[in-house]
Amino acid sequence: MAKRKPEEPPKGAPAWQATFADLMNLLLCFFVMLFSMSSIDAQKFELMAASFNQTFSIFSAGATAIGDGVLISNGVSQLNELDEYINSTGRDDEGETIPEDLESMAETMEQAKLEESEELAEKVEEALKEKNLDKEIDITFTAQYVQLTLNGAVLFDSGSVELKEESLPILNQVGIILQKYSAGKIEIEGHTDNVPMSGAKYSNNDELSTGRALSVFYYLKDNTTLDPASIKHSGMGEYVPIADNSTEEGRAKNRRVEIRIYNSLSTY
């Protein structure tokens, strides 16, 4: 009996391989679409790129990225040098210690934030001096924000959350400054001294401080073009004093409203 001729395997790639390739293409398109829909802060990206470039030089040449590039230029045969590189960064095999290079990058970022806040504080202070308000508003800054501190007695009568008529020109100028210099989030905090409330509309200092922060928020919302969604308001009561509550002078300093302008590099 004649033997059956063996069937030749079908030409071309196996069916599963074509399906797998289609799946990979779909995933690639999906992530490209996600990336295209995302937004990138160019200033933050450039700063991060500069920091990495100083540390690893990964943006200028792969040959100096890891172990002088041998892992990249010579292929997977050089993977045995990975442990040596990891140990050279100051981490153990568990990765518990932060590499000195990353610490340096973090310090660079922090310094950049501080410099931006300092520059912003100088602009705000100059604007207040032009309106003769530098004595009415104290300015301080951190790496995250510039803070304007307004004395509570200037804004409100004792135990009240209604803005005094004479405080409105000050808040108008503050609103102009916020519109001009705020790049992101704004935070309004109300603070009081530790004297218990008695015979007033509000039963305690928590409610009073919250009401005062809210009054400033409403005024800015109604009299500026600021986006209300970018303004956070809260009452801190008596819990964050900046002076001694045992003296009248100290209590007067503690009764205040703080307005923080977060800089564009902040991680708010």
C-alpha cells in the first residue's frame, strides 16, 4: 500500500504569533493614546532632566549611563556588572539606602523650589510697597509657597467673621497680587488666639477661624477672576500659634489670616 504523503506545515507565521503581534500593537496604540492625552509641565520636566543629566548623563549619552555604558553598549552579557553598579550607588541588595546621586537630585529640586519662592516673594513685596501695604502684610516663604499674613484685627471685629469696611482696599490689592502671581493652588487659613468664645455667634475658636477664612474666600471669589477650584480654605483655630498666648501682644499676633501662594514647582 502506498504511503500517505506527509502534509507540509502551513507557510507563514503560526496563527498564535499573528494574534500575539496584533495584541502588542493594540497595547502600544493604547499607551501612546494615554500619553498623548496627558499633560507635561515643561518647566518641571526640564528641571528633572537637568538633574538626571548631572547625575547619570542619561540624556546626553548612553555610554555613561550605567557603569560607563557597558551594560548598554555590550548587551546582556555584561549584566554581571549590575551588582557592582548598584553597590557603587550606596544601596545594598535590598535597596534600603538612598543613593547619593538621588539625594543630590532631591537637593537640587528643593533648591530650585526655594529660589522660585524667593523670587516670587520679592515680586509680591515690591507690589505691596508700591501700595504702601508692606506694613500691613507680613511676607514669608518656603520651598513650597509664599505666605501673606494679615492681622485679624485689621480684617474683623472681635468675635466676628464679617469683613471690616476699612479692610476691603487691602483685600482688593491682595486679590490683584494673587491674580498676577499665583501659578497654581492658593490656600487661606484662619487662626485665633486661645481665649474661649463667650456670648458670640460662634461657640468656639474652631468655628470662628473657619468662618473668617471663608469670608476672605468669598470676597476673593466675588471680586477677582481667580478660579474658586484652585483656592482651599480652612480654619486652624488656636492650634498653630506664632506667639505667646499669655500676653495681649502675642494673642493679637495669633489672631490672623494666612494666604499661601504655591509656586509652580511645589508638590501641593
